[in-house]
Amino acid sequence: MSLPKADGSEPSDAYGWATARPCTTTLSEDARPLWRTVRRYARILGESLPEGQAVFIERTAEQTLGVAACLAAEVNDARGGRGGVVDGGV
């Protein structure tokens, strides 16, 4: 079995840049309610599912934020910037 071929160079570069040094992600005012919604649903699912299934979504909220940060970094890089995403908010 193998995965289909895909060009992941741009997301890979964005991930490398985003994880090269410790940083803090700051959510914009518009993103905060959405973040709370993701966290709430992840918690509800985690508490509702059997333990053997709940472990698969245990860190859903944090992983969602990480993916959002990587995608924002890629968009920011495509626009010619590199510091605004992490330092200025997602």
C-alpha cells in the first residue's frame, strides 16, 4: 500500500519555518470564538466516546491550531512576509 503522490514542499517548508524556534501563537479577536468552539466540541467528543476511541481525538483542538498556524505561515510567506503570522496573530 502506498499513498498517492503529492507535492508537499510548500506546507513542509512552512512547517519547518514555524517549528524552527519556540514561538507563541496569538489568535485574532475574530478567531477566539472559533477556537473556543473547536475546544468545546473536542472536549464533548472526548467525554462521550469510549476511551479506545477518545484517544484519537484527545489533542484535536491543539492540532487544529497547529495546522491553522502552518497554513497561515504558508499564506504569509507567499505574500512576502515571515514574521507577522506568529507575532501578529492567526
